[in-house]
Amino acid sequence: MDFCLIVTIVLLFTLSERRNGFVSVGYVLSAYGDTWRLSLLWTALPSLVFTCLGLHWSAIESAASDRQPFVGLSQPNGRPARETILLDYKAIIPVKRSHVAFRNGHWLLGTAQLAALSFSILSPLASGLFLASMASFRLQVPVAYTGTFDQARMNSSMDMRTVLDSVTANLIYKAANIPWTDGERAFGPFRALSDREGGVTSTNVTSLTARTVAHAAYLNCAVLRPGSQFDLTRPPSSAQSPAARVTMSGLDRGCPVRHEFTVAEEQDVYFVTSAEISCGVKASYSRLVFTYGHFSSSSPVLLANVSVVSCAVGYRSTMGDLAVTVPSPGAGGAPQGTAGGSSPPAEFLTFTPTEDPRDSRDDAFGFWRLFELKLFQSQAFTADTTWATTDFGTVALYRALQRQGGGAASTDNGTVLPGDVLAASISDTFTSVYSTGMATTGFALQASDQQHRGMATLEAELTRLYVVPWVAGVLMVALLFFSALASLVLRHVRTHGTLLYEEPAGLLAQAGLLEDSEIIRAAKEVRDSEGFNGQFVATVFRNHANHGGPGHDVVDQNWKMYLTQAMRSRISIAKVGGAGR
């Protein structure tokens, strides 16, 4: 039994190390569910096994303790009375028995008594043999890509106002992002084709990672310096007029930029926006140009606090591994009309590029011209502001006021905004507009039979049972020791007879042997005869067969009957304990 337990522990420990636990027991550890009832099994079962083994050893120790006094009585020279007829181990408390046994020289018995006592410690220790812990598993599952991105859809017919409304909600009021966007990039959506792979269900899946494309656009903005990079002028004919036609002309990294707009005292804040799409290849194709200023009647051009921001545009697509959470069965899509299929992922975890970003300006030939011009075509009047600008400019100014206010939008629309704050806010707004437009207008949903297939990595957390190494080590050492001790006890029983099993059978029960009779004298002669090997009955029959050996004259009918009964009972003789001496 000890070796079976050792083999079982070694096998479970090996499986635990190789397979990250040897069995799954549930998704969560709960005191109110089935997992709690199972936990009683993996804690109580080992303890029960060692309790039963302890009872087995208690029986062995009890039998050996009862037998020991009679072992001393069977020795030729006997033993002191305190080690034989006066010795009763059962009358001694268990914690003191081994001490008494060692004092009497019964080393093997004392060790067996300690072994039986040790189970009071090993049994509760065994309840900690198995430990339930969370483990992460990864496996490959098939996925379907529910649609594709097409820049050609982002043309002059797209509804830019709807896109800007979503950007305002996300960027200014911190609403949730459009599905499959993170405010910066639009990702190609995908969904798992199976909710159950290898026993891992959607209830314990923590992430799904697939190879997809991220689309993004960025601005490289520069705040132009007055005089050296741009000039503001007004016609001399309007020198005495409270209103004037102001011209901003400048040069940004090889691309000429220009604004013409009217300045009058009826408006406090001016934020002029435009797109310049004829910069050429060497000047990065295009510029988004912004002129900001406050009306000032004392200024020669009627504007003060002027900032001119010119931004070069870059479009990028990047292949990479996108990890998303899987909140429910079938997750991985998105609502109809957006980048996905059925429901959005709960959260983007990580995006790891696997290739260098690629310039996607001409994925759809000439789309960027239409898109950049479309940015500034929608304009609405807002009664609670002191400016009049395009919808894009309004969102950018609100974003700048939010940055200026340390995260909260300023209530003072007349706040002077420095150029660097404007540049950062314009860049944030444009990047969000592009990702939102790609995830809505630029996304083309595909039928299920046309969807591209691929493989993804599904990561799940399972509650697994582990074998605690140090507990397993202690138990295996104890079991090996018990196995060796059991072998020694068995050998001691076979090599050390007791008075209780002396021959003739019932030595202490035969009244005739307790008197001075011929039978006891004959028994003495047989024992003292040459060639006596401890087998009393066999010696008598052998001497009788030899006609003349000791015992020949005492084999009468009664003695033969006794010997026959002794042979039938298969009682082996050890010694005749000094009878008749």
C-alpha cells in the first residue's frame, strides 16, 4: 500500500509539473458553488487515506506491543519481570510508549510506536497535498475576419458631421470609442469561429489574439514663427475701418500656405481652417492650415495673440497582433454598420506590430484629397461660443480648452490658447476623426461565406490542481520509512517466537504438563536430544521411526492421539520453555 501511494504521488507530481496542473476543477474558487464541494474532495481524500493508513499502523503497533512480553518469556534465560509479565504497553499513554520501549531495549517496537503516533501529524498535513490555483493556457483556434477597410468609401459623399459628433463624444466627453477603435487606430475586426476548443469555454477565456491591420493617420504640426515663416497683412484702404480683409501667407517646410478672411469687431475669436492639397511629393503632399487669433482694435491687422499652425498629414497601416477580451460567447464582432459582426470586444488589451508601418496614402488612389477637403466643409453656429469656425475647428478648440484646463474643458471661450496647445489638440482631433471614419464609413461588412479565415491564439485561465512539492516530499519520505519499518517488523515476528506459540499445542492449558508426569519428562528428553531443531512433534515421530531414539518409550495411544491433533493444527514448535527442568 505504501508503494502504491508513493507511485501515485510521483505520477501526480509529474503530471502537475508537465501540464501546469494535473486536472481542472472549475473557473472560479467559490464557497457557494460546486467548486467548494469539490475542494472538500481534494483536501479530505488525502487526509482520509493517511488516516486509514494510520489505523493500519496502530493495529500493527498494538499487536507488536501485546506480543513483546511473551517474546521475552520464550528466551532461554528469560527476562526481568518488568519486561515480561509486568509489562503492559496498552496501559501507557501513546506519547510515552516509545520512551518506555526504548528504555527496555525494544528499539524496533519503539520505532513502530513512533510511526503510529506520527500519523496524527501526517493526516492533517496530507490535506495540503493538493493546491488549487489559476493557470493560463494558450491554444490555436480558427477566426473569421468580418469585413475589410476601403479608403475609397471615404469620399466627398461621406457624412463628416456624424463622424465629428462621435469624435466629440469620445474625445471631449470621454464616451466609449467606436467598436474596433481605440481613439487612435481602427483595427480589422475578427471573431472566433468556436466558443469551445479543447475544453476551454468562453466563460474562462481571457483574451483572443489575432493578426490584423491597424489603420491610423497622424499630423506633424509646426507652429509658424511670425515674420520669418508667415505674415499677416491688411489692405491700406481699410486702415481706418473697424473691419478688414486680412491675409495670412507663409511657408511651411517647402509648402506655401495662405488664408484670406474678414476680421470685424462683432467676433472675438477667429479660428480659420483650410486644406492645401498641392504641396507636392517633396513637401509631403498636403497641409492642414489653421490661423488663430483674438480681435484687437489696437492691432494693425485687428488681431492679437495670433498663432498659425501648419500640419503635414501621414497615413499609416500596420500589420500586428491584436489582443482583445472575449466577454461572452460569439464575441469578436461589432454592431451592424460598424467594424464587426455581432457584438464588440469588451476591451483592447495590446497591439504588437509585427511589421514596419506602411504608407497607406494611396491605397485608394486620390482618396486623401477628397478626405482632407471634406474635413472643413461642414460648419454650424454655436450660440454659447465666441467664435465661428468649421465643425472640425470647433472640436479642436474644445479639445484645446480641455488641455488648457488640465483635463476639464474651460468655460471661458475667450481663453488665449498658445500655439503648442492648439497643435496638439488639432493632431488629437484629426487622428480620432480618421479612425472613426475608417471604422464607420470606410468599413465594408462581408457575408459569412466571403469572410477571410485565419488562426488566432485563445488564452484562458483555468483553476488547476497542483501537487505541493514539499508536502509530497515529506509524505513520500514517510511512506518509504514506513515500508522499510514494516519489513523489519515482519522479519522480527518470523525470527522471534513467543511462549504463546510453543509446542505441544496448549502448553499452558494441559494440566498434565504442569505436574511431575512422564509426559513432561519425555518432552524434556526430546528437547535435549541431538538434532532437535525446534519441531517437537516431528522429532518425536523421527525418533519413533528410528526405534530407540528419545521419546520411543512414551509413544502410547494417548500420546499418538495428542501428536496427531498437533500435526493437524499445524503448530510449529519453537522451544519447550524450560519445562520439566
